[in-house]
Amino acid sequence: MAEVSIPSAEVLLSKRVQEMVLNGQDPLGPYVCRNKHDNVEEESPENSPIPIIDLGCFLPQQSSTEETEENLEKLKSALSTWGCFRAIGHGIPSSFLDEVRQVGREFFQQPMEEKNKYAKPVTVFEGYGADPVPEEGQSLDWSDRLFLELVPEDRRNYRLWPRNPTSFKKTLEEYTEKMKSVTEIISKSMAKSLHLEENCFLKQFGERAQLQGRFNYYTPCKRPDLVLGLKAHADGSGYTILMHDEPGLQILKDGKWYTAPKNPDVLLVLMGDQMEIMSNGIFKSPVHRVVSDSKSDRISVAMFYTPEVGKEIGPQEGLISEEVPRAYKTVKDYADFHLGYYQKGMRSIHAVKV
């Protein structure tokens, strides 16, 4: 019997998942990351216990002092147990969120030759394609993505911004401005929930804090029992704000995977490792993944909010005492450090503990 040759990760990443599906290729070799022993329980999205937080309660003169305090306590509880929450009251119209998802979907639905105008090498992050090649033995994700630098504006490479659909640039620029407002509300509210000065986390992120956008497209997969859309990981950002159109993203808590339910008006806010560090371990950076589906495609848009390049961050001084010692070291450019561990299928947060 002839030996079957399985392509290497680098060869496969020179293609796109959409292209492989169009060519009738099965998800082989490096894409296989689940097996019969992957028996962690999964909870359905119905009646999801993932906390809901109304960001509108944190806006000036929108709530009574008592109501604001109550919601700050809910926020602290959500981030110290789940490390994430579903945000409502964020002030972004649902029609505009639909528009952002739609320009992403229209981009991925174009012919390969059009999308490849924005293609990136396999070793680079920004542009159209897949993540840089992981180390040998690590799996690949059943997804394609478009990753773009957004803030500071002088880091934008407009050559990599799709010209089709024609509304892409305007829509993403507008969404970026709205995200800047949302991150300010979230950062201040997190500080106040810990009884800290409201601008302390914003100061750690710095005046040139970064926003990076990632449009993810999950093509239907013949073997969702074996292949993940995005492998289990925790983010290296400060925190991540995600919107999606169908269930698929799962949060790991207490040995179970909980699926974030479909709600086109809700933003999912996930703490990254750097927020766990700044909060001295009070807020948790949750492990999460995206499962694949045999019938439906999916689109999601993630915004990564990260401290400015070269900025040192560490546990907020007001959270350190004799009773509660410093839990993490001071770090700089943690996202780059995190990537090295991610490529090995490992978490980096443990390496910066005191």
C-alpha cells in the first residue's frame, strides 16, 4: 500500500483554508488537534452563565451611585472568576456592528486572487493569511484571517487594507474610533471596581496604546470532531473585544468549555495576560478556543487592546501589600514574549510570576 504524504505545516500555511475546501482537500496532518481523549465537558450556549455587564451604567450621570457601585462589583466578580463578560450598553448601534461583520464577510467571499493582493508571508503577522507557522508538532487552525494595525494611526499600513468592498476602509476607521471610546470606559471601570484611581490602567497602557484588528473567517470543516477553528489559548493582549455572528467561541472554566451564545448586539470582552499582570492576578486571563462546524461558516472581529510598544507594565501598586504580595514581575513588550510560548502550545503567564 502506497504511503500517504502529509504536507508540512509550512506548506499548508502557504495555502488558505478556503482554498483547500474549494479544492476538496480534507483537514489532514497539522490541522488535527482533537481526539477521542479530548473529553472535556462542553456546555451549550442556552442560558449561558457567562456574565453580562451593562457598560452604560458606568457612563457619567447614567446611573445612581448605588447602581454604579453594584455594577462595579459585578464587573470585578466577572473578571476574577470568568475573566470575561458579555458587554451590553456599549453605545454602538446594532446596525453598525452588522456593517462591520458584513465588510469582513464580503472580503473573505471574494476570489482568491483578489484576497491574495493583501497576502502576507507565513512568518509575518499583519495582512491576509494564517498565523505564523508554529513549532513542529503544534496544530494549525481551520480558519483564515486578516490582521491589521489600527492605533496609533501612524502604524497603519493601508497597503494591506482591502480596497474591496469599497466601504471597508471607512467602516473599519469608524469602528476603531468607537472601540477607542469603549476601551476607555472599560479601563476606567475596571480600575474603579478595584477601588483604584480611574486612570491608573490607562496610564499603564500609555498614550500610544495599541489597537489591532483581526477579521476571522471560519470555513465549514468536514471533521469538527478532530479540527478546531482556533486552538485553545489565552491572549497576550491587555484585553480583547470580540464580536461574532454564530456560536463557536468557548471559554474554559472549572474543567468545562462554555460556548458564548449568539447575540449580534453583544461584545465579548476577554482579559489578556497583561491585564492579569496589572491587576496582580485578581483578574484572570481565560483560556478559550473556537470549535469548527461541518455546515456553517462564521465571521468574527477581534480588537486587541495592548500597551504601547516599549512600555513597562506591572501589578498596580495599590493592589500590593504585606497581606497581598506582588504576584508578577514588571514586563515590557509582553505580547512578543507571549508569541514565543504560543508557538510552542504553551502559556507564558507562568514565566513572569514572582
